[in-house]
Amino acid sequence: MSYEKAQSKNVIWDWLTTVDHKKIGIMYLAGGAFFFALGGLEAILMRIQLMFPEFSFVQAQTFNELLTMHGTTMIFLAAMPLLFGFMNFIIPLQIGARDVAFPFLNALGFWLFLFGGLLLNVSWFVGGAPDAGWTAYVPLSSESPGHGLDYYVLGLQVGGLGTLIGGINFLVTIINMRAPGMSMMRMPLFTWSSFVASMLILFAFPALTIGLLLLMLERLFGGTFFAVDFGGNVIIWQHLFWIFGHPEVYILILPAFGIFSEILPTFAKKRLFGYSAMVFATLIIGFLGFMVWAHHMFTVGMGPVANAIFAVATMAIAVPTGIKIFNWLLTLWGGRIQFTTANLFALGFIPSFVMGGVTGVMLATSAANYQFHDTYFVVAHFHYVIIGGVVLGLFGGAFYWWPKMFGYRLNETLGKWFFWLFLTGFHLTFFVQHFLGLMGMQRRVASYLGGQGLESMNFISTMGAFLMTIAFILFLINIFVSTNNKENAADPWDGRTLEWTTPSPVPEYNFAQTPLVRDLDAYWYEKYEGDGKMKAAEPLGDIHMPNGTILPVLISLGLIIASFGFIYMVIPLIIAGLGVTFGSMFVRSIKEDHGYHIPVEEIKRDKEEG
Amino acid sequence: MAENEAMEQQQTLPPNPEKATLEGRNKYLGFWFFLGGETVLFGSLFGTYLGLRSGVLDGPGPADLFHLDLVFIMTMILLTSSLTSVFAVINMKRGNYKGLLIWMWATVALGVAFLVFEIYEFYEYYHQGLGFSTSAFASAFYTLVGTHGAHVLFGVLWITTLLIRYRKSGLTLTNAPKFYTAVLYWHFIDVVWVFIFTVVYLLGIGG
């Protein structure tokens, strides 16, 4: 493809075929936000059902479907894609690269996620969503009637494939594509934590792949892995699921830690305290994250030795996490703190997340866990770490990077209203759930009896959920009313890292000349030790770009067609779908695609305009 | 014309053509990471098999089914195919493209032979009463060994595609990483088979 042809595509075709990491990042954010709203709606419906004792707002079966889809959607289709959106957009900019290592695979990862998520949600319209909880424990899931669980198995399989591809892509990008001078120990913390999270994806997701494969074979092809009357074993599913599932928690929280580690130094006007300690704490959390999966299974009956080992390993994670918390506090200490919306989210995160961490250590106490297990205490705990950590990180990151991604700043007044309403609503919803759990209220049950002292706290919890919804609507309004705040969008916060050296919106080649990195916080160094501009590591010249392609959409589409074939056992559909997928892979393999060049005159013109 | 260009390129290729370009280095590193993920994938299957291998119920068990002579032949075929793929890479590094093609074709042929034996093996077991749903052992066995077999099949199709696509192009900086990663993949499925040989067959008969 020539440069002229690459410029002249129409908008829809351009987005369908793009391999630009920035456009893919924005598509991840849009897709993730859609599923976030959907998961939020499911949560609201559940909270309305639990507003009063023995309320009959939704049927018990619908409640089961709602709680399953809420968890599955929020983890796989909202939190991870939203983080992937930031990682896609920001990592290449932070390391001074023009793109990711595998632009084609990057697009493929996105389309697999989107189609997998849509497939999962088709189940609502064709006889019922999955209803066995997001953990899909067997035999409940393997014996669940209808097709809901089949959609779960295949939707997550397709989406999980996309995540794995994305993880490998980030790993190679970060190792191979750094600009000259950007050593590993000069990388911004967001890039570092995304690197470790990608490692976790690489080694955790295949366990889920196998778990889902076994469940699919069990449900669709008469496998007997989990059928006890055939010599099967139901505990295998729990192990496989949590060998994936616990690292998954750190896959979510580590990039959020990274976002806070970008926001806090920027708005405290100080270098991040203990940079190398932060890096090693991230690595240790990543390592220990693989050693603790069985703490989800304390009540299964593994015996006191196994329980004790996993309890101690779990508590050990509090040490590197504590190191991080204190480093953030000491970054703030003596700084000139600016209370922007992004920074408010970071400041609100610290106490909220610590509360989730403390209940985490309580849950790790395996003896006490017998009391907490499957109660609202657990629900409160993981919402404190996921909302108090990941979601606050996502919103903070949105306010922080919005100018870079979309070329305008979000309104600060509306943003602060959003922050305070959301934080209040969040604590209102989940703080009381600790006590509901300790009083014995079971999670995942569609109703509760009156007269047991559970009414008022459940009512408060539901009110908090409404408050969070109102806050989120304020955020959506903010996106649309702020579009004119275009001044100073390139470097609005007096940034420290490389992404702020590019114009907003970022040109498709990112950097006209690859920058030369001379210190940690490269841009800050040039501002105070240099002339305020990055030194170039190469002369101005033509820039090589990869061609767009529709093949990622086709590969993903083929898998969805085949999935429908598997769910309803229509052999021609399976063959057709796999034919489309492997045919597209075949075309990709035999067609050499060398991309095109943006001529140097074009880049010079951009520079003069910018 | 295109062939002349290819010939010219071939004479000026660097000593490690698979890692000479950034794209090649990315593929090389990315593929190693992919194999790391594959290791966990097979690790999960091995764990499942070890957990379920005594769940034979009334169906035939490992000691009734497995014959070491058949498995020995399969192992030798697959190990030899790894050796031929090493010869292919040696020829690649020497710039002998024809040698690369010949040894890769030999690798494909051995891969096909292995698959034929595996299909025969599954056919035999099925007729001795080991269906996929017979017992937990049966499901776990077919899933583990079958997933490995599917990997061999994918490798055969992948390398065949490369061989046909690049039958006349000569060695270039674009196709060298492709052949190299295919060989990496081939070694990996070979190593997995060594573990299957030990954990499934030797342990099944002797343990």
C-alpha cells in the first residue's frame, strides 16, 4: 500500500482495519466502557433485589444469571480491556517507540476480546445467561441445563486468547522497542507494572484455557474429568481456575498501581520515592501471586498443612504491597500537592485500598476463613481492592491521560463532583457489607429473611450503589461537555515522562525522531537540566509504518461462527467458522506485507503545524 | 527477476539471518514467550492427567493398553524429526537454502509418520474399549495426548505452508525468522512428547 492510499481510507474501514496502537487502545477503552456500563447495570439490578428482605424484583434464576454475568463481565470484559486500553496507548509512548512489536497481533487481540464478550452476552437473548457464578465451579457448571454455560466457556476462551496475545505483545514491545537510553531501570512505573502484569497473563491464562477446554469437553463431548461416578474429580477445576484466578487479581491491580505511580509524582512535583524498591516490590508481588491460589479453597478440605502454607504465603504479599503504600506516602511527603481530579483518585485510593488489604490478611487467616467463607465479608473485601484499587486507578488514569488520548481536558469541577460522589457511594455500598457478612449473610443468594437485623444495612448498600451510578453518569456527561477545553492539551500537568513530549492528539508515527533518554523521568530531566526538548536519537527521515488489514476481524469472526457451531452442535457451522479462521491465518502467512513509508516532507509539515 | 534479487540477498545475508532485523528479533523473543505459555498449558494437562489416571473404573487401564514397542517407535520418529530440523537450521546458517528445504521436508515427513502411528494407537485403544467417555482416565489421556497430536498436526501444516510458499524465494531476512520459529516450535512439541512418554507410558506400565 502506498502512503496516499493509506491516507484515503474511509473512517469505518480505517478503524476496522487499523493496526495503530493508539486507535486500538481507544477501541479497547470504548469496548471496556460499554461492558463496564453493562456490568454496572447488572449490579444495580441485584442491589435493587436486595434492597428489601424477601423482595421479588427479579426471579432467583435471573439473580443467579445477573451475579454470574456481573462478575464475569467486570473482570474479563471491563477491567482488563480498560487497562489494556491504557497499556496500548501509553506504553509505546512512554518507552519512545513508534508502535508495539506486533501491530497485527495487537489488532487481533482486541477483536478476539470484543467478539468473545459479545458472544458471552448473546446468551441473554437465547434462553438464559450462565448461572454458576463467575468461578463456574463444577459440578454446578458442568451439570447446568441449557446453553448458558456453553456461552461462558466459549466466550471466555475466545476472549482469553486475545488477552494472551496482548500479554506477549506487551512483553516483547517493552524488551525490544525501547528508545536509546531507556534502560529497564529508567522505565516509568506504569510500563514496569504492565510488564509484570503481562508476565502474569502469559503464565496464568493457559491454566484457564485448559480449565475451559475441559469444561467444554465435559459439557459438549461427554468428557468425564469432573464426573465423580466415572472416577473424575471436581477439585481439579478449582485448582485450574484459581491457578489462573489469583494471578488475575494481580493482573488487574498491578497496572492500576502503575497508574498511581505516574499520577502521584506528577502532582506532588517530586520524583517517585524509592523507584527501585517499587520495581522490585512489583516483581515480588507478581511472583508471590502464583504461590497463593489455594487460599480460595481453604474450606475445601486440603488439610492443615496445605492451609497453613497458603495462609503464610498470602500474608507475605502484604509486605511488598506495604512497601508500595509507604513509597506513595513518602512521594507525597513534602511535595507541592495539586488536588486535581486525577490526583484525588490517587489520594482516595490509598486509604480505600489499605482497607481492602487489611481484610485480605484477615481472610488469609485460614482458621478464621471458615467463618468468612462465602459471606458478604468476602464480597466487601474484593470490591474494596477491585473498586478501591483498579476502578479508582482507571478513573484517575482517564482524567490524567485524557488530554493525550483525545486532545482535550476533562472538566475539573464536574470531575471533582464525580470523584466525591463515587467515593462516597463506593464506601456506602461496601463498608456495611463487611458487617452483613460477619452477621452471616450469604453471598450469591437471591434474598434474605426480615427480622434478622440485615434490613437497614442492605438498604444503605443499595443507596450507595445508586450514588455510584449517578457519579458515573456525571463522568459520561463530562466527556461530552468538555470537548472545547483544547488549550494546553499536549502537556497539561507539567509531565515527567515521554508521552507528554508528543503533540495531542498524537500523530500516527508518535515521534518524528526517536528521542534520546538521559535519565529516569526523561522529560522532567530535559526540562530542568536541558533545554526543555528531548534530544533526538536519529536524523529526520521517512518513517516505516505497517499496513492496516481486515484479517484480525475475520480470524475473530470465524472463531465466533465456530463457537455457535459447537454450542448447538451444527457441524457445517464449525467447519465453516474454523475454515474462515485458519484460512485468514493462511493468507496472513503466505502474503508478505512490508508496510509503507510516510515521506519526510509530510513529517516536517506536521512539525511546523504542531 | 524476483529470483535474481533473492539470490543477491542471499549472498549478503548476515550470519544469523533469523535475528538480523527488528521484526525477526521480535518474532524470536515473542515466540519464546509463547512457548512459556504453552508450557503452562501442557503443565495443566499433565496435572489433570496425574490426578485422574487411576480413575479407570471398569474400563481398561494404562497397564492393559500401553505397549512400549509402539511408543518406542513413535518416540524415535519424533526425536529423529527434531534432529532433521536441527540440520535444517545448520544449513540455514551456512546459507544453503536447498539443504534447509530438504531437511524441513524430512521433518514434515517424520511428523506425518508420527501422526499415522498416533491415529492407529487411538483406533486400537478405542477397539479395546477405551472410549472418550469411558472413564476419567480415558478423558484425561485422550485430551493430553490428543492436544499434543493436534500440536504436531498444526506444526506439519505450518511448515508445509512455509515450504510451498518459499520453495523458490531463497533465504531472505523475512523468511529466515519464520523457519527458525517453526523449528523452535517443533523442538517444543518434541520435548512435550518426552514428558508424555515418561509420565503417561512409562509410569502407566511400570508405576
